[in-house]
Amino acid sequence: GIYMNFEAHCQMVGEVLYQVLSGENIDDIPLNMDTPGLSMFNWHQIKQWKLDSSLFPSDTIFFDKPASFYEKYKYIIPIALLLIIAASLMIISSYLENKEGVAVNKELRKSIEELKQSQELLRYQAKYDDILDIWNRRSITSYIQKEVLAEDKFSIIIIDVDGFKSLNENYGHQAADKILQYLVGIFKNLASNEDKNNSWKLARYGGDEFILFIPDVSLSINHDLVRKLMNGIHSPIPLGDESLAITASIGISNSDGISSPEQHVLNAESAMYAAKDTGRNRVVLFGDEMQDKVRLDNVIKEKVEKALNNDGFYMLYQPKVNLNTLKVCGFEALVRMKDSGILPSQFIPIAEKSGWIWRIGRITTELTIKQLAAWRDAGHELLPVSVNYSSIQLNDHGYVDFLLTLLDKYEIDPKCFEIEITEGIFIEKSALAGEVFKRFTDAGIKLLMDDFGTGYSSLGYLTYVPVDIIKIDKSLVDNYLTDGKDSVIKNIIYLMHDLGKEMIVEGVEEDWQFKKLQEFGADAIQGYYFSRPLSADDAINFTAK
């Protein structure tokens, strides 16, 4: 039923007492006639009499009422939900971590595999040439050092493809690589037929060089194996829609039971260079004469190195005589070693092979310019002096700046300094040569083409090479300035004049040669007929007679 709410009444009484005790007049305190009540009913009776609980006051308390699911678990449900959410998050996180872990592991395995492949590639490249798939120079050198003894019987062959630079320029690097790959196939095919013990060793020794180590043989240039090797090299090489025929220079060194295997590699290389120097497309066997030459070359090499470091060079000057006036019109500066026993024909090739020619080139340039300054300071009229310029000096990229700095330092007119070049320079590095020579001509320095007619001659060069003067080589004079052939020299002179070039003829030694060349209209001659190369003092005071 409905009861008095004693808690509410007690609270109201307490409030009135607090007001009276606080000093308020009791008459001023309003009398509350609304007595709070409390509705309480038995739930089972309500249901028994089928009464609608919604009609009872909203604050009615139903006792013995069965608790609902929510009322029964209302304090547990939030905790349970939090636990479920936490567990779900843990499961999701674990799944994501596992999935990410799988991806990470996959990437890790991929990285490890790539690392292994990189290591294998590095190991392969350390031992093999990756274009030709044969040993590289390091591998064959290591094998010969560690596995071959001086007392073993063996032959070492070094093969150099002739004119490979021209093949590169004319056909491109890819085609050149295919040519080398084709040659490797030829060498491997020969080995498969001849090498019954699988003991031959083939390697790439340089850009266009191969080395072949063959045990238990001693080869001659007429050996059947050498003949088969040359025939294989000479066989036409298919290149697109055409076939290409190439040649090679080959050097061979046989073991002698004394020299080290490494020395035989050097001997085979020397024999290969001898094959190239004597016309290419041939085989040279290293022998006693070559051994003597190697010893002499080593002695000369030591002396050249000493001269480079100890002011061991000086200059001579050979006059050039104008055939119309018979007066000196210039000089060629020729370098000499102060060690009088060594000729230019001996030390120049060694300096070129050793990579020292650019240093000699700078030395001769400085000595010549200093001499021009000394002549001027002594009151002499300066005539043009030419110095030789090697194709190897093209690699000395600072040479032009070095030259121009010296000319400026000593106040020498660039017209008094000339550069002599050879035709071979345009075969080897035409693009680089063109750039360098343009700098010469832009500075006012004349270019002379030296040794015209010694092997590379092409009139095509003369249409674009910025040379002002052509020098006919002595060999051409000796071979063609004779009865019945002298029209060759005459026509060359006429042609050069038509092209606007001056003609100097070298190597003139006889009076009849002088008169013939004068008749043919050569501009000047240089040779022993007038004078050998002279010291600076003798040269500047020389008068043609």
C-alpha cells in the first residue's frame, strides 16, 4: 500500500530544527502540509489480480519482484563488456602483428636472398669476366702464381685482336663485345677438341687481349695447335647481315725450367708486342734475342725514369730551310737524353709503353719555350720551332693549359711555337684530338702533320684536320724520289698546294734530292743535306750553304 515516507519526514523535521536553532522566528517558518508518501506493493499479488503495473505511481516499489537480466547483472555487464572489448582488441592486434610479421619475414627472406645473390655476383665478378664468362686477369695471374712451377712444362699464349679500337668506333661497343664472345667460342671449341684432360686455362687478359695457359706442351710457330688457333681467328665472324674477318697478333713463351711462370707471361706479352710491331697478323715465339731485348729495355727504362727525376733531358734543333730563299725558316726541336749511350729510337718507345711520354712532352715543351725566350733576350730573331706531340699525350688533359701558361709566362708569340702530330692520332682518338687541336689553333699555334706516308695516310683527313703544313717522311723520299717513281712525290706536292698546305720534305741527304724537290716546288726541306740536329747556340747562328 501507501506508507508515510519516514526518511523524508525526518529530513524535514531536521531542517526545521536547524532553522530554529539558527535563530529564525518559528512563526516565519512555513508549515508544510504535503506529507511525502511511499508506495510499496507485492509483485506477486499484482500479477495474481492481473493489475497493470504501469498505472501505479512512477516511484512505486514492487517487492518480491523477480530481478530482470539487466538488474541482475547491471554491475557485471560493463566489466564483462570491457573484458570482451579488450580480448577482441588483443585478438585483432595479434592477428595484425602476425600478418605484419609474415610480411616482415617475407621481406627479410627476400632481402637475405638478394644479399646472397649479390654476394654470389661479387664472387663471380671477382673471378670471371661478366661479358665473356671466362676467367679475368686476376684469376689467371693467381692460378699461374700458385699452381704452376718453374720446372713444369707449359706454353703461355697471349692473343691481341688487331685494330680493335677501329672495330669499336665503326661497329659500336655491343658489336665489339659480340666479336670477343665469338672468339671465346672459337677458343673453347679448340680446347674441347684438343684438351683431353680439361687442363687448359683461358682468361681475358685486357680489353682485346686473351691469355691461354696450356700445360705439357712446348709450342712453335708452326705447331699444329697454333695453326688451328690462327685459322679459327681468321674464320669469318657473323655480324648481323654481314660477316667480318679479323686478324690477331700472338705471342708465345715456352717454359724453360728456370724462369718463373710469371716471367713467361711477360715474355709472351713481349712476343705479342713484337708481332704487332712487325706488321701484325702473325705469331712470334719468345726467344734468346727477345730476352736480350727485354734486358736492354729494362736497363733503358731505369735510365729514363732516372732522367725524368734528375733533369736528364736536353734539346737539339734541326733547321728547316726554305727552298726559294735558301734561308732557315724554322727548327724542329728534338729531345735527347744526357746519357749519351741511349738513342731516341730506344727511349721514346719505352717511355710510351711505360706511360711517361706525357712527362717527356711537358719537359720538351718547357725546354723549348725557355730556349725561345733565351734567343729573344740575346737579340736574335725568333723563327717557329716545332715539337712532337704523341697520341698518348691526348690523355694529358692539362697540357694545353700548361703550354699556354708557359707562352704567357715567357712572353712568347704562339706563332713561334708549333705542334707536330702524326696521322695515327686521328685513328685512335679522333674526337678528343679534334677538341685539343681546336684549342691549339684558336690560340694561334700551327699544326704540322708529321711522317706523312708512313701507313695511315688518307687524303680524307686533310679536308678537315686543321693542319697548315705537311711533312713528307724520309721513307717516302727514299722509295719514290727515284727515276721512274719521282712523279709520286711531285703529285703529292702539287696536291698539297692545291689544298692550301705547305710542304716540308724530311730526310733529304743528297744534292740531287735537293734539286729535284726544288724543281717540284717543295716549300722547305729538313735533313742532313743542310744540317744535322744542332745545339741551341749552333742552331740560332746556322746559315744554309
